[in-house]
Amino acid sequence: MLTPCPLPSSGPNGRDWRTENPGKVQSSFPCRIPPAFASLIAAAENSGDAGAADALKRQVCPSPGEGLITGNERSDPLGEASHCVFPRLVHQYKNRVLLLSTGRCIGYCRYCFRRSFGAGNYGFISDEETEQVCGYIAGNPEIDEILVSGGDPMSAPFRKLEALFSKIRGARPSLLIRLCTRAPVFAPEIFTPKKLKTLKSFRPLWIIPHINHPEELGSAQRKCLSAFIDAGIPVQSQTVLLQGVNDDSGILCRLFKDLTCLGVKPGYLFQCDLAPGTSCFRVPLKKGLSIWKELRKELSGLSLPSFAVDLPGGGGKFPLSVAALVENIVSCTNNELIIRCDDGKVYTYLI
Ligand SMILES: *Cc1c(COP(=O)(O)O)cnc(C)c1O
């Protein structure tokens, strides 16, 4: 059973943020606020940055808004079930598979798109399921990447993850492993030098941390990300665009610049998926597109992530950057591309 982690005391204003949103939450989705994240909230409150404190709290504190299920929301918003080869293995794109290693997390993000899987009902993948998965990747050489996700793989005892990675390596010695986790923000302290050494031994391996706000990069989190880089483990982040958290080009700019300076490539900015009870987090498409256009002006190619949406029903990731720029395309034919740039001038590429 999951129990909430110890929480910090109330902020300087005397209010206790744990009980600020006591409204009835219809969902059985667990609440768990990891100590490292609680410290970030406390630090934001103590520094008087109420906006940042709220942005962090919103992500982990249940709110009455979760009780509202809108007609467009689905328990499997990405349609992953239609691409499952085994209950925990999604093979949607030809050359890469997604493994749901566990349903558990270190902390529970209220906007989770896999909340029906991640409600704590599913533990770490069993030996039998691991055998099945390894047999499948061994028999399908067109697969050259495996995303190990969940839940959060780092919520499991590390020896279990190590055993899983060993079996994957046994099945496919050069398969690229992507470790998708929120642990660098929620529990940076768990990445000890010994664990980093173990992770490094499984290269090729990338770490894909989920990071949404610049104030999630406290000193412990920065140290953790830097340790990956120092260990020679490449890192690409992903971010979810969230109302009341980071739906502001200034905040996102700061986040993506800070990440780049730490050696982390901002990979994806995701439109929030249509999971039940997450409407209070969704940013209207038009606003998202306009935020991304701002980012494109402010950030270098290195710092700018792809803006994408996972199409409901199993359509996969679609680049929203295309939708943001469609107005700029005057014509695109076999041998001619005509673009109206933001400076108002028209440019032609002819072959
Ligand atoms: C996102 C995702 C991937 C990885 O896609 P990339 O574009 O390579 O990041 C693979 N499989 C599934 C099912 C996914 O949702």
C-alpha cells in the first residue's frame, strides 16, 4: 500500500498547503508528495515566490477539479491498448517499443495520462512478463530502442530495475534503453554514485527526466542532472504544458535555457492528454501554439523542444509545431516552397 510521504510544515504565511484543497476528489488516484519535491515547495514559499509554489503544488496536490470528467476524456487517452503486444509492452512505432515497467510512482502527478494504470494497482513487472518481453525484442530485430517507463521505473527497488536491464541487455546487446522517470526531480538523492555506475554499465542508455518548471531545478536536482552528464549518460527532458503551472512563455524559456546549460537537451513539450479529470490542466490549443511560437523566437535550436500531442485513439505523436506554422506556408508543391516569414516577407525555395 502506498502511504503519503512526510510533508514539510506549513509556509511562512501560516497556511497549510496540504489542506488547502480539501474538496471531494472523485478519483482513487493516490496522493503522494515526495520529500524532495515538498522541499522545493517550501523553498518557493520561503522565498516569497507564491507563483512558483502554486505551480509546484498544483502538480501533486489533489484538487476538486479532478472530479470533473469531460466528454472527450478517456481512460486510455493515447489508445495504447490497440498497440499492446503484451499487457505491458506497446509496439506502436516500427523501431521502438514502450515498456510499462510498473504502475507505481515516487510522486503522483495529478495530470497523469496513465492514471488508470498508475493508480498503484500494478507492481513491478514479473519475471514471466520480462521473459515474454525479452523474447519479443529478441525476435524483432527492427526494434532498436526500448522506452522503460511506467509509472516510474525508479520507484522500484533498484535491484529489480537492474535485473530487468540485465535481461534486456541479454536479449539485445546493443538495444538503446531510454529510462523515463521523474526521479531526478522527485527523488534526486536516490542516484548515488554506485547506481550511476550501474546505469552507465547498461549503455547505450539515455535518461529521460520529466521536468515542468524552472523551480523544479533546485540544487539537489541540478547536482543529479550534472552527475548523469559527468557519468557520460546523455539526458533529454520532457515537459507537459500545464495550465497554472507553466503556460507562460517566460517560465518555459527559463526552464529550457536552464536545462540546456546543465547539459540536458529539452526534447518534448507535450500538450496535456485527455485523461479523466485533467481538464483543469489543459491549455487551449490556440494558447499552446502561441506560446510555442514565442519560444521559437526566444530559444536556440538546441534549447527549443518539439511541441507535440499524442493523438487520441492510437494515432501517435503529432508535431504541433506544424500546426503552429501552417499559416506561414503560402505554397508547397513538387519543386517550389513559398514561405511568409514572421517579418512579413515572402521567401521562395525553387528546385
Ligand atoms: C512516445 C512514444 C515512443 C517514443 O517516440 P519518440 O518520438 O521516439 O520519442 C515510443 N512508443 C510509444 C508508444 C510512445 O508513446
